[in-house]
Amino acid sequence: MMKRRSFLKRAATLPLVAQTLRAEDNPVQVNGKKLIRGRYKPGRIQNDYSMFLPGEREALQKSPRIVEIGGGGVRARLGTEEKILGLSESIGGWRLVAILPWLNGVATAVFEKHVTYQGMIVYLTKEGEIARIPKRIGDLSSIRPRPTNTPHGIKFERPAKYIPGPDVLGEYILNSDEDPCYENVAALGPEFIGWTLVANEETAPKRSLWLEADGTSRQFGTNPESLWAPDLTGRLFDPRRFLPSEYLYDYVDGYSKRTLLGGYLPAADIGVWNPKFRVGYEVMVVLPPGDDARPVGRVRAMLPPGSKRGLIPPGDTNATEAVPSSEFVERYWNGSAEDFFTALIGVWNKWHYFFEDRMRVQIPDEWLHDAARAGIVLCRCSYHNLNPTYQIGEGAYTKIPVRSHALFPVAHYEFVWAHQLWNLTEEVEPYFQHYLNNYILPDGNFLYNTQDQVEAPLNTGVFLENSARAYDYSGDFDALQKRLPVLRRMIEFVLRRYEYSKGVFPPSDPRHGLIWGSPEADNGDPKDDFPNSHPYYYQNASWTWRGLTEHARCLERAGREHHDAKLQQEAKDISRIAAEMRANIERSLKTALANRNEEMKQAGITPFTPFDTNRKPTELTSYENHRYMMDWWTSDWGDKALDDGHFIHRKIAGEQILGMNTDGAYPRTSNFMSHGTLCYLIRQDDYRPFLLTLYALLCYTMDCGSRYSPEDALLPGNYPGEGSPYAWSAVVNSELQAAMGLRWLLCYEEHDRDVVHLQKAAPKHWFKAGEAIRVENCPTRFGKVTWSTESVAESGGRTKWKVRLRFDKPFNADLIVHIHPPSGEPLKSASIGELRPGQIVLSASLLAGKTEITLEVT
């Protein structure tokens, strides 16, 4: 049986880290120097994936106007200039790259323009602009390895052996005068360099492609010779066959910018720069829809100035083609320019409106927004139609036909959960129902658990909450009724385990009323899945309780709204069981807490099982750190002291870097479960640790442009191919961390109180004058919320904030709007609501009967 991580945590002595202080009498010691907390600036780098120099954003907004298309050319106007253009000719920096004679019955011209770090492709007709596709590739000469900037000597470097200890890197950022962001977190160390996925929703992974850093496909051609003659015909796509010369364009480590077209499409846009010969090329590859689709590629290569006669063409494809007189040469693979740009707009329209029609978001950090959307897109393009997967694209977890890790319940629950948070409940419902219909056994167990490994019974609880959230967000009663027969079998399955512990153990035994079973797939064996096979883990019990509680609430609501007395009675029965279960778990926890040794009590550490009472606080296993406490946090038991106890344990054991959990003596994080850490941190009063973990995940466990994210990332500077393929394979959960995190940053719903938070973890620089946060149709269980927060400059360097709120129906919950002034000064006034530090509380009574409200804050 494959094991991902199976070693004990190394011990480390570390005093309990208190909440970050901002006082001159408690300075930070950095390399022997004293830095005053909150009064020093960490090193920063610019974000080349979203950076615009002054005037560049405006330049890309002003596209040409089409006067006429015909005769192989285009008459275009830009400002006062008008001219007839042939292919590759330009007007105002916009180059004509394709003419589509019949795009949906209309002649269309395609133009492209680049600025320093960005680019834009626009589709134009005589009637105007019909599509605008952003590019994260700009001037090829701007491509470089990600720089570092460490003015205080604090560097993120990989040790030969990781020695657990204080999170020096994280404290350095948190104790500075800046909120965590790409610019200061990425500045600490080298980037993760991943592959770039080219895929669609129908073919994955058999016809999808992974492109390496230089644009070459990982996949081999269909010619049988490719297998025994890889150097002659091997790779399905190799951009070197389309370059105008050998040698000049060789890839130099790090000089690659791997991105997705549009910022989040399942289409590659990779730029490569050779710093020695000062030339580069760009690779764009798209896979049109369809089960039998063929990828289409475009290679745009710079020509070295004044050396066209000295070019040495490659010895195979295109060797006899004439070199154009322009600065770039363009060549296409598996089609023409017309084929490529027709396929591209089809892919863009599909995914652009997939998001824009459901939940529109505009935030100051467009790079973060791209990451959230890309995660959902890459996951959908890795599912085999409705059949689930754990693997993104092709990799160590690829299972065709689906079995084993393709059925990993943890991946599917997060796939459904992330969609729901982004108002895509209707779009994910067929996937949810398909899994229930096909991969839950008649006895209510997961099919996954009967094959190679046994996952935790807590997954039933997560599926129940996903079902409740689906009804909350969509109100789809028919879909709920379709789910109920399977959900009832799943409930019966876990309740049999609950009744077992009640029948075998007396109430005085702390196992009484808990749920027996494996705590994690790697630790479960189908041949050894019995009541005594594992300790009775609290996270299995807490998630079962949470699932039953949310399911009962959902059934009561649905029964009331649809006048179904049977559903309401079922809700009462399940609610009663959940209440009884809660009492049993609380009794067990009370006993375990009392039985802890003095070291655990003094440290405030929370036990993982009823008999986890006699350990040193510095002892923490990998699975406890990256899985068990994560599941506890996501279940949201509601006891802050118990939640804090697990986080304290992590800190005392020294198993955290930049807010990310670590794996003992390995400089590695199992980032696939990091939504657990984010769940815990978003509930805290201090929002900055949440930002630290979120940005660290995106900067060090994910390629910052292609969004490739492995199950386990070596820290820092990891790449696919380094270490075990099970570790470096990109997986669903890792890809979705940004989607989960950004949604909670923008809108977080409390479980056990009717309270919704807006902008709870938005960094203070998002509230600078001139910035804005806009969200449309964000779903909550109380209805959809649309809001905007505009930061307006006033005299004297002051800023005020105008918040406009709109609801699709009266909002029956307290709404807390968080605002974090860049100056650090407290908020002074609010036109309505209760003013608190950093927030304005709009009570349910204040919102009663209203569907629109405007709030002004100073």
C-alpha cells in the first residue's frame, strides 16, 4: 500500500508563541539586530503576473476600431490614425494576428498587443469588440527567475535536514508594518516551477497535455516509434521544431514564465527568454472541446536583430520556410492561425461566462482571483466527464477506469464545496449526484474504502454538510430529494458505528458515543477495518456531529418551505441524535482533558483521541499535523480552546513554516489539506496569519502562473520530478486552496450563529484610496449578497469608505463588514450600524425588510 507520509515528528524546544505584539519594548531579534514590531518594512518584489507600469493598463484598454474586413486585409482606426493592415502589421502597437472570415457568421479581426509584463488579445468586428482575453506574457525580455529581496537577512532556503523550531519567516512578515501579500512573501525565497495543463472537460487525461517550462509536452506522440526513438519523434509537441534557429533559444533554468491564457483558462501561454543571446519565444496551446479533439498550438519567436542570414534552422520541420521581415516569426501546430484563434475564443467564452454569470468578483489583487478560478477550471478539466479524480491531468494518481485514489472522498468533497462557495452549486450538482449514485455502496460505505485504502468515516459528515449547503444556496428541492436515499444509507452506516461504541463501552469510558474507523487513507487497510483497528479519533466524531447537525437543519428548512411534514419529523429525529452525540463527545473530551499529563495541561494541548493523554508537547506526527487537526478545524466544533490547543501543539513542536504545516525532518508541507489551517485562521480576530498561510501556499506550493500544485511540496523551490511522483503530482485539493481561501477572505459564514462576515481577511492595502472590492451574487444560507467597497481620498490624506449592499431577499442574519485602514488607525464613524474595531455590525433587525443599504465609514 502506498504511503505518503509515515514518520514521527522531531522534537523541538520552543516557548509558546503569543499573539503578535506591536510594542517598542518587545523588539524582534533578526540576525542580531533589533527591529521594532510593526515599524519595519520587509523586502518586496513586484508581481510580474499582474504588474502594469504607468499608462500600460490604459494602453491595453484602447483597442482599434474596424472600418472594413476583406481582401485579405483589415482597415482599422485607432485615434486619428487609420490604415489598411495585412497580417503581422500593426497600428498603435496592436498587431493583426488573424482574420476569421466567418466567426459565428461575422468577419472578425484578431489583434494582439504587449506591454512590459502583460498582453491582450482582442476580437474585433465592424460592430465593435466581441472578446478581450488577457495574457500574463508581455515583453519577452522581462522574463527572469523570480527574484528575492531580503534586506534583513531573513531568507527562505531549503536545508539538507529541517530542524523544527520557531516560524522565523512567518513572524518576520507578521511583525512588520505590512500585511502578508505576494510582494513580501514571495520575496523570501525561490519559486515553485511547475508544468502547465492543456485540457478540456471531455477528454482528460487521455488527450490533455502537460507542458514543461520550455513549452515541450510531457506526452509522447502516437507514432509507435516515439516510444523507442524519443529523440527523433518522441514528444507530441516540441516548440524547437517551430523556432527559426537552433541554439539561440535554449532554455536556461528559471527564464520561463508559465501562465494560463486569460489568467485561468485550461490553455497554456508560456514565455521563454535566453539571457545570453537576448532572444525568446512564446508558446500557446489550446485543446478545443470534444472527446476526440486535437490540441492546436502557436509559437511566436523573436528574431535576433541583424542576423537573419546567420540563422541555423532546425534540422526537421520548417527548415525551408522563409524568414519574415518582421521582428517575430509565427508558426502553428495542428492547424492554422484561423484554427487557433477560433478555438481560443470558444474556450474563453465558455469559462469567462461560467464565472461571470454566477459570481462576479473584482479585487485589487487580480493574481489571487486568477488562482481561485484556475483551481476550479483545472479540476473540472481533470474529471473524466462526471467521474471523479484526485489527479490533475496525468500523473501518479491517474486511474482509468476510476478506482482507488480517483474516488478519494476528500478530493470530491472539496471539489463540490469549492464550487458551492463560488455560486456554482447548480454546475456541480450533477457531479455530486453521480458520485452518490455510483460510488456509495448499498450499506452506505464509500466504494473507495473497499479497495486499496480506508478513508475516515468523517467524510460522511462532510458530504452531509455539502448537501445542506447545496439546498441553502440553490433552494433546489428536487435535487435534495434525489440525494436523500443515498444520504440516509450513509447516515445509517456511521450510526451503526456510533451505536457500537455506545453498546460496548459504558458512559464512563471515553470511547462511549464516538465513531470507530480509520483517521486517514494511508493509515487504513480494507483487510483491517474493525472497531479496534484504530484509536477513536475525535475528528471522526466531530465531523459526524457537524454533518448530522447541518443535515437536520436543512431538512427542517426544506420541510417547512415545501410543507413536508415527513421531512420535518426526520429533521427532528436527526437533530435529537446529533444533540445526544454532542453530549457524548463533550463527556469524552472532558475526561481526556482531565487525564492529560501536566506537560500537556500546562501547554494547553488538545488530545486527538480519548487516550492521547501522555505525550510530550514537542511530539507531533506528520499525520496529526497535516490531517487530523485539519479535519478537526474544518468540522468547526465550536470550542475555541480546543481549536487553539491543536494550533499551540503545532507551534510548540516547531512544525510550521510561513504558516504552513511541515513534515518533521523533511522541509515539506502536505498542502492538500491546508484548507484546514485556513478554516481555523479565518475564525480568529487577527486576520493576518490567514493571509500569511494563503499567500505562502500560492507562492511556494503552487506555480505562480500555471497554478500547478502538488500534493506535497518541498520547501522552497520545488518542481515536478523532484522526489516521489506521489508527492509532486498535482491534485484536486491542492489546486482548490486559493478558491476556498479567497471566498472565506471575502465572505465567511459562521456555523452556529446567524452571522456573515464580509472582507474579514482583506489586507489593509486593499483599502487604500482609489482601490475597490466588488462582489456580485455571493451565496450564503441567508440569500445572495452583492456589495462594493470603494476607498475614496479626502482632504488631509484621510480616506473614507463607501459600502453599497444589495440582497436578493431580506437578509435574516447579522452582517459584519470588515475594513482595515492602511494607516492602522481605528475606524471613527459609521453612518449606520454598530462601530467596532475594524468592523461595522449591521444587525438582522437593522437589515429587516431591506434589500439595499449604503454605508459610509471614516
